[in-house]
Amino acid sequence: MDVKAAVRVHVTESRDSLIALSHRIHAHPELGFEEEKASSWVADALDAGGMRVERGGFDMPTALVATAGSGPLTIAICAEYDALPEVGHACGHNCIAAAAVGAGLALARVADDAGITVRVIGTPAEEGGGGKILLLERGAFDGVHAAMMVHPSPWEMIAMPCLAVSHLSVHFTGKAAHASAMPEAGINAADALTVAQVGIGLLRQHIRASDRIHGIVTHGGAAPNIVPASTEGRFYVRSSTLAELAELEPRVRRCFEAGALATGCDLEMGTESPPYSEFLHDMQLAALYQRNAEDLGRSFPDLGPGAERLAGSTDMANVSLTIPTIHPMLGIDSGTASNHQPEFAAHCVRGAADQAVIDGAVAMAQTALDAALTPHVRDRLLAPTAG
């Protein structure tokens, strides 16, 4: 049996345990940097499969690195497992984690025969925390020649449309007062945030069609009869590239500064993570993945020019600027339900999502083997300038 057939057989034989892992993570959603159960379950599965597992590390207790093989070509399979507030695994990271485990364990069986080292990297806090960026900076991806992961979606896509993003936190501080008896004694922090949001609304007329600005008020005051002394919010600013983001973000920051200036409030602005970048898809690896996925019966519909409007953001993009990387989207037949909706979370443990876990694992493992066993692909990845 050749190695590509062997990995398919191994993933198929592991089907029940991989789906059980996906469902278990789904049933216990944990927010970014708090994925204690999920990271432990992923690490346990990789350890039980014979991989060398390092838990924690890189100053991130819920990160992990599992390794097998000793070949010259190192392939990283990334596992995400953080959930979203309120809607749980509405981005399907349970499926991502299980598919990564399946691909990693299957590759571990044939790694030395194929001349590869497989490294499964458990990456906390994709949903705003930038876990992969921190891992990249701290050395978790050192020596990796190519990286990959798969991500659930309503549709199959070979390359995720991706925007660069900054995650801003804002805090206005004013002065409390009785809103009826002594309103003139107060400095209204809610007004400051309102002014900022009006400014952002007006700014939208004068930004690129690909730009996005959106946010929420996380604290707006304590009671209607108290002039709010403190308000807080979280806002995302997105552009097609980091260069365009560097132009847009200062304009958004000035809207918050205007709110402080107009009301007399103090303003504190921070960032929740380093900026996420645009995605540089490695189309040679993507073509290998597409062929393997299609051999499994998966199809990639032509979504037309509107596909670019389906863009999100991911910290896997920052990896792609350094290392040849792919991030295909796995269709899970969710109909009109899309990522970050509770209806999508429900689909992430249904039959189509379960099959996507298995197909994603096989397609990633076979793509890694194609990269290792195709001389011109392997040579390119091993070249010092491959990234």
C-alpha cells in the first residue's frame, strides 16, 4: 500500500474517535487562552497515537506542539479549538481540531517513509487573541517549511478571502452625577462613545469598499439616573492589507479622540492582539489540496465575484507571510447559516460536519505527502527563500 492510501485508511479507521473528539470539544466551548479542556483532549489524542507532545510552552498554557518523524521537510498542521462568546463553536473550531489530530496521527505513521517531520501545533485564541502570531514570534513555527489547516464554512473554498484586522479596545472615563438633579456636574462617558460612533458612521462614506469598521459597547453605564462615568467598547478595523490598515486605523482612532475632546472625557485605547495580516495563499500547495479533496468527492463551486465579500480574518494569515501556507474552507452543508451564527454552531456536529472532519484530515495528510514526494515542490519548500 502506498503512503497516500495508508493515511486514508488510518484516518478512516480513526473515524469514530475523531468525531467523538470534535463533538466533545463542541459540547464544552472555551474562550481564547482558556481552552484547558480542549487543548488537553487534543494533546491526549496525539500522545495516545504515539506523537511526542509538549504541552503548554511558549508562555501559553493552552498551546501544544506534537511531533513525529525525522525527515528533512517539516510540515505543520494547525489545530484551533477556541470558541466564541455566547454562540460557542459557531466557527467550527471543534472540527478544525479533530481534523488536525486526524491528519497528524495519519502522517506520523508514514513520516519517515515520506521523508517528513510532522508537527501538530495547537494554537489558542484565534478569535481575537492572535495565538498564532504569538507562537510565530516565540519560535513554535521555527524550522517549518509549510503550514496548513482546514476551516468549516457554508461552502467549499480553496482559499479563504481574508482581510487584515486590528482589534481595538476603548475606555472613556468621565464623572458621575445625578442625571436629573445635577446633570451639569457630570462628564458623560456614554456621550463620548456616541460621538465616536457617529464619527465612524460618517467616516464609512469615505473609506474603501473593502474596508470594515464594526464594534460593540461592552459597558455603557450603571443606571439611567447616573451620568455614566465609564464606558467601554471593542472595535475591529479591517482592510485588504496591513499597508491599507495602517492608513485606516489612525482615522478610526481619531473618531474616538473626537469623542473625548467633545465631552471632556479621558480616553484609553489599547489592542487585544497584534494586527492580523492579509493572507498569502500558496497556490501550488492549494492545488494539491484541491485535487486530493476532489478525489474524496468534495467539490469547489464557483462563487463568482461576490466571494470576495465573504472575507473574514485569521491569525493564520500572519503565518502565511513567513511560511508557505494554505487554509481551505470545508463546506458543511449549513444552508443559509454562516459562521458566527448559533445555527452554524448546530451544524458543526451534524453529519456533513463529521464527514468534513474526516475528509479534511485525509486531504491535508495527502497534500503533505504530495509536497514531500513531488521533487519540484519539495525542493521549493526546502529552499531558504520558500517563505
